[in-house]
Amino acid sequence: QKEVEQNSGPLSVPEGAIASLNCTYSDRGSQSFFWYRQYSGKSPELIMSIYSNGDKEDGRFTAQLNKASQYVSLLIRDSQPSDSATYLCAVALTSGTYKYIFGTGTRLKVLA
Amino acid sequence: EAEVAQSPRYKITEKSQAVAFWCDPISGHATLYWYRQILGQGPELLVQFQDESVVDDSQLPKDRFSAERLKGVDSTLKIQPAELGDSAMYLCASGLRAGGFANTGELFFGEGSRLTVL
């Protein structure tokens, strides 16, 4: 079992729709959760972080965390073609040594 | 705005040759990470430093890869000899701190070094 799992996609949504991206993690000691966006050929950039159960909203983005289910998601409202990218879920945990682990990413396509 | 500097941006080499990548993190960042990202996959951690010390190098192929951060500032990742399967983007990232804190914060990435092994 991979430590951080994502559906690789592609996930295609029409412009203006809500895109829903999901991530599960295996280590219950995970403490911090992040969503990074990566455009093709570029390096990842942070778009959301979440540390406690519940929802966290920032503009068009909402991160949701459920530690009991070991599940974190990202919702993108009013999706735009410029949102087309790969979205990486990352988990930070202290388990012996500190780790910062990425999932394989979900490729999102927003269709104009 | 402070940035993570990496060089070279692109490197083409033949297999069995040596190659080195350099990274200068954001000033004051104690943690430094080297990741390898193969096309279509997520970043895979190779090595993590806390100041000048290696915290995790469990996924570093030590027969051919080495990494150092001698003064706890900039870092070098070396591959010798390079193999065809090493073709990838090598990403350096830095962060403020690690371990012992619930909110560990984001990582800041450099632009990456794309390696092609022929």
C-alpha cells in the first residue's frame, strides 16, 4: 500500500463546474496535509494546507480533512481552464524520522 | 521574493558519466529536500537534510547517488555513474523546520534540474 494515494486521472470537468480531487493516506500519525499544483514542466506550488478535521476555504479552493477516514480532498469551485494542471497531495508526519510524502498526483483538465 | 535556486536547469549526459546538481535554499530554511520526479509520477524523496545532517536517505540509491550539505546552507546531489533510468526532474525544496511540530508548513521548490541520460 502506498503511503499517499491519488487517482491519476485525468479528471475532466467543464468550465464553471466544481472539480473534486481526493487523496487517502496510510499513516495515522500524519499531522499536516497539503495540496500542491504543478503545471506541466514546472515545479509544484502550494495552494492549500490543512491541519485539523473539517473544511478550510481559500477563495475558490476548499480543502477537507477527515483523519478518522484518513482522507483529504480538494474542491475547486468555478473551475477555469487555467486550473488545468496536476494536483499533488502531500502528507507530513513524524514517525521515527520526519517525512514529507507526495502522492502521484491527479491530472485535472478544465474544458472551455 | 526569496527563491530556491537550482542549477543546471537542463543536463544531457551519456550513461556511465558523472553528473552533479546544486541547490541553494531560501535563507534561514533549516530543512532541505531532494526529490526525483519521473514524468507522470509524483515527487519521490531521495534525501532530506536538517541543517547539515541527513535526516532521511532511505530511498537514495547509495551505490551511485550521494548528497551533501556541508555548511548547512547549499547542497549538492551527485550521480556517478548515470544510468538510463535516472532520466527525470530533480527537484530541490526547502522549509523552515521539521519534526516535533504539528504545523510544519509548506515546502518551497526550485525550478528543478531536468536530466536526460542517453
